[in-house]
Amino acid sequence: AQSVTQLGSHVSVSEGALVLLRCNYSSSVPPYLFWYVQYPNQGLQLLLKYTSAATLVKGINGFEAEFKKSETSFHLTKPSAHMSDAAEYFCAVTLAGNQGGKLIFGQGTELSVKP
Amino acid sequence: GAGVSQSPSNKVTEKGKDVELRCDPISGHTALYWYRQSLGQGLEFLIYFQGNSAPDKSGLPSDRFSAERTGGSVSTLTIQRTQQEDSAVYLCASSSRTSGERDTQYFGPGTRLTVL
């Protein structure tokens, strides 16, 4: 069975500082991995995805993530935080080629950005 | 349409009443998913449709929950005899299931259900 663990339910950074949100996964077969962002009272917006191509994935809004099989990790980073990045971030996994493609989500990390 | 739409955006109901939540996926998307987001349980998968069929219903929490999809488009999630623990945000997502995009799910804004 697959699972996702996000370390830290809440992360606070200063504007301009590095953002690092951690995600570790468990999967017995090659996974597809996703990061979604959720702003208050809105649905989920896809930031980026890994589907077995390049291990360094670039997404929207300056975010990127690196798939590290040896560490079973898919951490999300952004070099310089903006106030507008304050939101909740979810890491998710699904099985590569899974007929259903249902997503298994981590518990989420709330990012706060201080001026 | 431009994105996944859901209605109503908010629903307040009394314990024991039935509710229907609607999802209108992106035009042409054959796959449709329902998820539930609650404080205690996080984001949980409920059901998956491919066309009008539901090959994976494994996430439905009880037989009070059911869903259907008609015409390969609109889906309705029905909760009968609502309970307070059903209070949550219900999210719908769709995906094209075509090569290159088959694993990307696009989410609607959700329906916030409150059971009093």
C-alpha cells in the first residue's frame, strides 16, 4: 500500500527566505508524485508532478521538487518566499499506470510567510 | 467549461436529512473522482468514475453514501441520513486519462457540508 508523510504540519519562513516542505512516500511499485496547493476556501491547484521522467521537476510559481528514490522523498522547494505563497501544501502519490489513479495525500503543511 | 465546478458551495443541513452534491467536470474528461477533506481525517478518496462506471468505490465510508454519473459528465454524491461526522468539504476532481495528462487531476472548489 502507498502512503505519504509530510514532516511538519506548519512551517513559517520570512519573505525572501528558502522554502522547504518535506514529503516522504512509501510505495511498493514506481510511484507518481504530486504537490498541490490550497488557498483558503478554494480547491486544490497542481503545483508540479513527477511521472518517471526527469527527477528534478519544475512547477508553477517558482516551485520545484526532486524525486530521490534512495531516500523515498519528494521535497518541495522555492528559493525565495513571497507573501502570496502562504497556503496549505499537500503531497500526494498514486501508482504509475494505476487504472484508477486515486491520489493518496499527506496530511498537509501550512506555510506561513512573515514580512 | 473552464474548470471543474461544484454546487452548492455551502450546504447546511440537519442531522438525518439527505443531501445531494453536484460535480460538473472539465468537458471531455472521462475520469471523475470524489474526495472528502475534514479536520480529523485530512484528504480521503471516496470514489472513482471512468465514464459512467465506478470501478473503485473503496473509499465510501458507509452505505449511506452513494454516487452516480450520467452521460459521462455530471456526477452527484448523495449522503442519506446525514450525521455530524459527515461535516467536511467534499472535493471533486476530473482528469482526461489521455496520454500525457492521464495522471493529472484538476480539482473543483469544493462543497462545504455542515450537519447540525
